[in-house]
Amino acid sequence: MCAFDSKNLFASQLMLPDTKDIRELFQVRKLLEPGLAEIAAEKRTEEDVVRLENLLTKESVNKWEADYQFHMKIASITGNGIVVRLIEFISAATRKAMIDVHQHIQTQESISNFLNEQHVQIFKSIQSNESNKAKENMILHLDYVEKVLVNNVLIHT
């Protein structure tokens, strides 16, 4: 059996993902992450809740990194190493586009505030063990991020 090497997949192709690749990777994110939030709400420990809350309240100059850590923590709560590696792969492959999204968001306070509120809603549903609500909140969040990505970044590249 061959090991999945997420870190070298795009590097071995000697190319950055194009708009089509990013959209397809984002589609995979939308398939995976709602289920991860649902499982996280069921499996989370008090330590996990504290860590997620710290990620939300920590002031960070690098918004991309804070967002990445929040989503990775949700994936790690599931205890599924394969899924964690898939999310790492998707994040690595879409890094440039997501950094561009975060740069755009920083110039749009209303978008930034809305995304932060979505993260808070995801957190609250995980904190309160509301698995269906966690899944719904993640779907809403990813739909919105994709819309921002497509409307404000990809169409300008």
C-alpha cells in the first residue's frame, strides 16, 4: 500500500494549483469539514474547547495562520489522522489563494467580522455538543468563504 504524501503532491507537479484546482479542493473541503465539525462536537474534551476558544480570542497578525489552526484543531479533535492529513493537503494546496482572501478580508471589516462570527458559532456548537448545529454552521461558513474567494480573489487572478 502506498502512503499518501500530501506535502509533495503539488510540489512534485512543479506547479501551483490553478483556479479549477482551488475550486475542486474547496469542494472537497465542503464535503469533509461539516462532518468533522459534527464529530468534533461529539468527541471534544474540555481541553479541546479551551484550545479552540484560545484560537478564536488570540490576536494574530497572520490571520491565515489563525484560521488554519482553528480548522486544523477541529480536524484533530476527530482523532482521524487520515482526515487531518487531507485537510493539511488542501490547506497547503490553497495556501496562496487563502492568504489573498485574508488580505482582502482585512480591507473589508464587514467580511472579517462576519467570518469571525461564523467561527464563534462553530465553536459554540462544538462547545455545547450540538453536532448537527456544528455541521450546519460549518456548511454556512465554507459556503461564505468560497463566495468570498470566488468573487474577490479568483476572478482577479
